[in-house]
Amino acid sequence: MTNWKEYKLSDLMQIKYGKDHKHLADGSYPLYGSGGIMRFVEKPLYGDESILIPRKGTLSNLFYLNEPFWSVDTMFWSIINRDLALPKYLYYTLKTFDLASLNVGSAVPSLTTQVLNELLVSVPSLPTQTAIAEILSSLDDKIELNNKINQELENLAQTLFKQWFIDFEFPNQNGEPYKSSGGKMIDSELGEIPKGWEVGVLEDLIDFSNGNAFKSKELLKEDIGDCYHVFKMGHIKKGGGLNADGTKSFYEKSKTSKLKRYVLKVGDLLMCMTDMKGNVALLGHTALMNEDKKYIVNQRVGLLRPSNKLGIDFPYLYILTNSTHFIEDLRSRANSGVQVNLSTSEIKVSAVLLPPKDINIAFDKSVRPFFESIFNSTKENKELTNLRDTLLPKLISGELELNNHNF
């Protein structure tokens, strides 16, 4: 670590307080809270490169920004001393700190400028900082690109779903849009549907089971090398996303002889059946499992396994169960109380369209490549994330030296 120098964080950046945003009109500038972008507002608080650090909440959730932004009053933002530190490099350096251990709050985790300013940070020369930041940024850029492509592919699948199963403009025998080409429609409990289609219930298309009620003493806090990750409600994201990183509970594979039906497969749908601490935003949403036989599902997560009847598989079911109409209908039949719950019986009897088998097979053939690409990119992102997280502390600490700034 020759030519590395140690500074207080206050020497490298000025830490500023975010400000209230309620008086701001909507606009084009991103407003950041500890969870990310909250809204877009009419004017920025700052317009140069900056690092955002939570003042309260999830203290490790840092953001590097290179665009004008506004920061809420529970977030710090910063002005970087560019004579000593490259903003992107300093961001990666701070990512290696356990900021949660600096908590000074009681009920709500909190940081103070006094604590942060006293942090000791070792930095190399600016050219070395640039080289390190470029290596780590290249990995993050690829991850971000994959995420954008995945979202575009999912949007395309949703567009095709709407065209075929809501607007009923699937290709007819002549390859023309069915409804606008004069295709015959009939009345049903779901409104007008194409002739030859039927209305059924979700149970017609899936095998459903609630997750297993594991006892706390059965779960391990670390993977001993032959374990399943326990999939819980917190791994389901609004809109159908899956966030299985950060699993904190594990179950030994050798003990699953009677629990095999709870072991997740690629294409399984996982539904949040209980509002989480009063947050109903996730209730009824499904996540699509993209890894095979790595996870086992916990209670209050509904396991919807496609039965592939009528040629309907996970692409159709995933888009359907995350549609606004489906979720609103499901929530309208939820059990009310201190905690809102979806019952197994109500999930099973959700009304669904049952198109002819040839239509379903053709749709699946059209959109399945999108999901296969998403699965591959998601796998690549995990590998890239692991590589970045392995390199990060070694590069920042100087353990892994760069010769002539080439890697």
C-alpha cells in the first residue's frame, strides 16, 4: 500500500443535510430517500457528483449520483474534495464500511455527521483511484444494463399478454388480429370473450400449497454447505420482482424427505399472502422463481406451481397474477383484521380465462424466450455481483495491487 494516505472522512467530503420536499411540485429531478427514488421534483438540491448516506433507516444503503437531485431530510448528501478523492472511488470505499455498526439511534437506526466525519479512510493516488473505480464500475454497469434489458423483455411479454388476452387481438387462422378482424365474441362473467374460450378458476391451472411452517429451532443462521435457503415474504417485491439475496435462514437438505413439495423449481410462482407490518403493497403479488432446487418456501408464501393444463405455463400465469385487475380482485376478497390475509380458498377460486390450447401454446412459444433470457441475465448478474463484492475489499484495501493501472 505504498503511496496510500489516511484521512478523516471530513477531509474528503463535506456532509450536508437533505431537505424537506413537501413544498416541491412534481418535475424531472429525482428525489432520493433511503430506499431510492421516491418521486421526481421541480428543482434539484445539488447538481454535481455526490454520495448519499442514510441519516436514518437502512444505514448501509448508499447511493452514488452523477446527476442533479434532491435528497430528503433523512438522507445526507455530500460535496467531494476532488483534490484528494474521486467521487466514485470514495463511494466504493464507503461501501466497505459497516455503517450500521455506527448507529447512534434507539428505535430508528441513525447516523450523525460527527460520527461520520471521524471515520478514517485510506486512499491511494488519484490515478490509482480512477483505475479501481473503473474496474468496479464496469461490473456495476453490466449489471445495470442486464437489469434494463430484463425490464424491457418483461414489458414486451406484458404487451403481448395484453394484446392477446385483454384486447383479444391474438392472431387468427389468417394471422390477422382476431377481434378487429371480426372475430366472434360471446358474453361471460368476465365480460365479452372470444367464442370458444371459457372462464375457469386459478385452481384449474396450478397446484397450490401454502409454505411450510418451520419451527425456529429447525432453521439455521448460516449455510453449512448442504442447505436450502428459506424463501420468505420479504423476498417478494412489488410488481413481481424477486429478491432472494440476503437470505438469513437455512434448512438442511437431509431433513426434507417429507417436505419435497416445498422445494422450489424454476417457473414456480410465489405469492405474498399476508401484509407485511401493515404494508399491503406486496399483498397478492407473485415472484417468479428463476433458480432450481436452491430454495424451500416458508409459511404465508403461497406456492403456485403451473400444472401446464391447456398449455398454460408460468409466462401466462406470472403476467396474469401480477396484473392490476387480478390483484385488486384478490385483495377485495382478503380477510380483514389487524393483519390482512389472503386465504388459500380465495386464491384458488380467482376467476381466470381459459383460452383454447393452441392459443396458449402459441403465446408460450412467443414469450418464453424472453423469460429464458431474463433467467440467464439474472444468473450472470449474480456472478458479476459476487465478483464485484470479492474484488471490492481487496482493491480498496490495497491487498490486490494494480500494475500500471491495468487489471
